[in-house]
Amino acid sequence: MTSFESFAELCKKIEEIGSSLEKTALLASFLSELDEAELAVVPSFVMGSPFPASSEQLLGVGPSTLYDALSRASGAPPSEINDILRRTGDVGAVAFEVVEKRKPATLSAFIEADGLSILEVYSRFADLARASGKRSQGVKMKHLRYLFGEARPLEARYIARLALDDMRIGVGEGLVRDAIAKAFGASPEEVERSYNFTSDLGLVAQRAKERRLSDLTIEIGRPIKVMLAQLGSGIPGSMAEIGTAAVEWKFDGSRVQIHKKGDEIEIFSRRLERVTRSLPEIVSFVKEGVRAEAAILDGEAVARGEDGRPLPFQEILKRFRRKYKVEGTAKKIPLELMLFDLVYLNGRVLIDEPLRERRRLLEEVADSEILASQTVTSDPEKVAEIYEEAIGAGHEGVMLKSPESPYAPGKRGKNWLKIKPVMETLDLVVIGARWGEGRRASFLGSYRLASPDPDTGRLEDVGWVATGITDEMLSELTDLFRDLILVSEGMEVELKPEVIFEVAFEEIQRSPNYSSGYALRFPRLVRVRDDKAVEEADTLERVTNLYATQRGRNGRSPG
């Protein structure tokens, strides 16, 4: 049984290393020594999450609960915890220091010789996730106090970070994929394909060790990564690149992946979260309009107002976030379903079939009322006509898809191109905020943005955004971020990096004021990308490339 202390030591080494190759080698060596049960856990742990992306389990621990548990377990007063937080900005550093004072290193070697194991920590996290009802906070507190009470200082650092999904060691999906491949003699492509089918790197690691990666395939009820689109260079350039295109509206909605088995329907968001209970009318549309015993469908949920035009994206998110009193919200914000792809049908995996075949099968099993319109053409003028229709109807633009393209889970490439009329935008991680002034004093009014550096895994800041936020949004955003506050210092707060903002801007400038070396000129919040994970934020490499190519233009147009 592998100790959690050995895992913590691994994380410390990885955190201190800048080279991705060295990190990969360290992790591969560690994985190769784990047993099957531990392999199921460690890939998610090292990326900063107690559970894999495909899991329904949510820890539900906020910073305040964690700090309270640390205080009770260590005897450290809240004032001391707040002082360390202000000084370090790292919940892991807080846990390390308060546990070290309670249990000095000279003593910890002689007590609790067995210590915590990886599987015991996982088991406690699973118990935390299962806690519900009126007594759930007490149950969560009991398990957290036990973990911090048993932990040595280094273990406490990474338990605290894990509990808040904020590992800070620069390990993402790509590095874990490569480590699994290196540990068990598989190719990175095999590992990635298996991960895209399962959304569970722990399961992939287990099968890789057994040399059974080929056993992993798409299954009903287990979400797969969705195929992604790349921004096209206008209609003429994109059509010259793609040739004949299947043209669809780019709906102003929210992506849904639907799994149907008989009358059992499960719906997953773009981030693979299970949202079935929140979207009862989508369930009804599928039951009534999809004539298939078993299917996995890709589509968009669209909300329309009384005027027939799509409602803002933030209104759709209210539906996806709603867990209780769903019926009332559904009446205020009704949804429509637009299906545009089919990746599994009655036992047949379709991802390697060309789009034209997947579309043919989709048209056979889905009613036209829930089917996105598609036109296959090689004429740029026809595409421009469809584009204007989509914009006129209040949607974002058009999608151009190669009719010969396979469905590539998790991939963003030139087989799917999106054409939009807006200024260039970036999807950036919110890492901090400032309280407002005057009548806005009780709201977080401006937000600090960051872009992940793929080489180091760190989030590098690119400035602040305060424009584009309405009074109604101020309240909603403050509620959204209140439980994500890690550190408060005067008017500013540091936030747990969990939320993505899509931000439009006029241009990117060089700036010594931010760690990225860049700043956005005239940034404006377009929308909260609640459907995207931090791993999907635009990287510093994309910021650098945009800076290098922006001379002579302020934005990107469809023409």
C-alpha cells in the first residue's frame, strides 16, 4: 500500500522542476510502482482533483470550510491562518505551516509510523462527496479534521490543495497522458484516444498496465470529450481551405451530449457534468423525437425569448446551474434542442465514420424539429447568405465542417471551422477581483485575468476586466465567486482559479506590469464560459501568437 507521504513528495519534486520532460519521467516512474486500485486514483490526484472528469462525485468543500477544519485540527486560531494566507496566497502553505507547528518534523517520524495511504485519503474524499442533507457540513468537517489531524506537514499541503482543486504543480492532461504511455510502454496516441473515450485517466492507466487499452471504447452513460472547432479566417479563406463544406448555424446556446438507452436519458454539459435533472424538456425532446434504442448525440441547447430570438448565454447557464425548483425556471427560460452529430448508434461506434455518414444516420433517427439545418456547398456566396441568416436570427455565425471528417473527441482542428463577426476574444481564467466603490461596494466589480503557460503550468496574469458587466451581472458574479475567495487583502481578493471569462479586446500590448508580459487593451466581458474547464483556457502561446499577427487589424471579420 503506497503512502500518501510518498505522493506528496512526488508532488513537491514536480513542483520544483521546470522541465515537462523531467516531470513526465518522475510521474511515469511513480505510476509504474502502483497497484491497480492506486492507479485509478493518482492520475486525477496529480492534476488536482479528487475524482476523474467522468465522475458524478463533487467534493463540495469551500475555502471557509477548509480553513475552519484546519483551525480545529491544528489548534491554530483563525487570525493565524488569515495571516499566513495574506503572506503566501496558498492554502497549501497554510496547511503546511499550521500542521508543522502542531507536529514538528522531528516528532512526526516517530509517531503514526504507518501514516495515511493514498487510498485512505481517497476514501475520505469519497465520504465527503457523499455527504448530503442538513448534517452534511458536520460530516465534511469530521473527515477534513481527521485528514489534517493525521497528516504530516507535507501531506497537509497537498491534501488542502486537493480539497480545493488547486494543485499548483503544473501537471495537466497532456503530461499525465505522456507519463502513462512512458510507464507502461503505450503510445501517447493510444492513451489519448482511450482517455477521450472514457474521460478517466485512472481507468486508462489501469488498462495500460494490463496492456488492454484496446478494450476501452465508447459506452452509453460514460461521457466522451466533444469535438471542438477552430476559428476560421473569414468565409473566403476558410472555404478555400476546406473546399466543400457542410454549413450549419453556430447557435448562441450551450453544448449538450445526450446518451439514450431505451427510455433512460442522460445529458452532459460541454465540461462533461451530468445536467439531466436541470433540463427536463431536453429529456422529453429526445424521448419523443429520437427513434433509436441506444445513441450518443451531440447538439446545442438554445433558449429563446418571447420575440423568438436567442436569450443571452447567461440565461442558459441559469438552467444548467439550477438543481432545485427546475420547473419554475424552465417556464421562465424554455429551451430548444438542435442536434448536429451522432457518435454512437445501437452498438455501433461512429467516430471514425465521415460526417456525411453520421449526418445521414442522424437524419434517419431524429425528427426534423430537433435537427440543426445543414447545407453542403462549395460556394462562398451561399455560405455568406447562410451566415447573414444566422446573424439576423441572433446567433453567433456559422460552422464550416468537412463532410469527410471523422468525429475527433477532444480535438480542435481545421475539419471544423467557426466564423464569427466579433472582435478577437480570449477565454481566460479569473484569478482575482476587486470590490467596487460607492453603490457597488458590496459587489466584486473588476476581475483579474490569467492565461496558462503550457511550459510551466503556471497562470500568468494579463490584466483586469470591468467593462461589459451589468448591475444584474454584478450580483450574480459576486455570488458565483464568493465561495472561491482564497485570500482577502484590502479591496482585492485572490480567487480559486475555476471560472473562465470570454473577453473581447481591441489589441494586445506588451506590458511589464503583468507576469505574462502582455496586457489587453480595452477588454470587455463577453460571457462567463461556465461550460469550459480551466484546462481549456487560451494559453500564453495563443496570446503571444495573436500579438505577433495583429498588426494592421483590430479584429477578425467574416469576410
